[in-house]
Amino acid sequence: MSMSSQAAVGVAVTVPPPVNDDTIRQYLPLVRRVVRRLAHRRPSGIEEAELISWGLGGLLDALRRFDPAKSTAFESYAQVRIRGAILDRLRGQDTVARSTRDKAKLLEKTYQTLEARLGRAATEEEVAAELGKSLPQLHAMLAEIGRIGVLSLDDLAGFRDGTGNGEEFLASDDPGPAEAVLRRERVELLAEAVGRLPVKERTVIALYYHEGITMREVGEVLELTESRVSQLHSQALLRLRGFLRGVLGPA
């Protein structure tokens, strides 16, 4: 079976693909799939074609750096590189990220403090009251955080060492024994944190990250609007980051 046929039926490629036009065309659907999943982070004024162009840069980087002796299957490795390349460019384009990150930090601290006091996941009404805001105002903050894309589950992978760059961590070219242990610890801790989330938020995380479907599709499954799914996604990640900070200490 040819490499092109393997990719068509979803068989993982574990040999270094050649860097040529045919390979780029072969993996263009993978780039488009990553772009589709990041569509909710695209600010106005940035066209989808531009995201695809940035993603192709990540694909080329993956093709040049992939080593089957040190990495996972190429498709998994490439997806991380493509996503990281797009997110890096989006962050570079962001002109309001600082104020949004400040709001994210405030909310994260609020969830962490309130849930430590309550001994359980805080409701949205309790969080809004703690902030001295109305529920619609809280929803607006969560929507802004989701729209700007200042948080991602992948970003939490690098939390412990303070890098904040989960893409680079997950795509490590040469994971040694110590890093492999650290990676396993992070995965286990993150899994524990996800298990503490309220059911609806846990479902959003599972569908979006594990099933690989879009926010709109998650909304269709849960019978929620896409904007509401984005709010729940932001809220879940803020809870997760607060939990990790509480266990691991400051980044």
C-alpha cells in the first residue's frame, strides 16, 4: 500500500515522508482539519487562507524535523506542529491579548479561591457573586477569553515548567527518561483535574479534544449554542489551570 493510500485509510505513517509538493498536497487535508478546529480563535481581519498558510509552515517544519525513532506517528507529530505554528502567529497578531489575559488570570484565581473554600466546583452564579458581577457579565468575560484563545488544554501540558507551550512539549524531539516521567505525571494530574469538572464542562472537553470535533458540532451534540460551548470550554480550562496551580505552585 502506498503512503498516500495509507493516509487515506487512516493508517499511521511511521517513516519520514519526503519533503516535496506531492507530500504537501497529501497532508493539506490535515492542515485544513487543524484550521477548522481553530476557526473560533480567528480574529476578524484574518482570513482562513492565512491560517492555512501558517499551518503549511508548521507542516514543513514537521516534515524536516520528524524522526520516527524519537517521535510518535507522523500525523500526530505534524498536527501538533501545525497547530503550534498557527497559534504562535495568532498570538503575534493579537492586540488585546494583555487585557484578556488579565481577565483570565482574575477568573482563574477566583475559581481557585472559591472552590478551595467550598470544597467543590463553584457554580457560575457563585463565581459571578464573588466577582461582584452579573451572570451575563461573567458569560461575556468567558466568551472574550474563548474568542481570543488565551487558554488551551495543550497549553496546560507545559504548565509545570512554566513554559506555557504545550505544543513544543508534546512534540519534543528527544524525550529523555526524566522528561518521559514528567510527561506521564502531567497527563495523570490533568486527567484527575478533568475528572473534577462539572459534568457538562467535562463533556465539552472530551468531545472537543478527544473526539476532535468543532465547537459548533459540540453544541449540536449538547443542544447548546456555539457561544455557550465556548464559554463552558473557557470555564473548564480556567478551573483546570487553577487546580494545577494549586497542586504544582506558581508557574
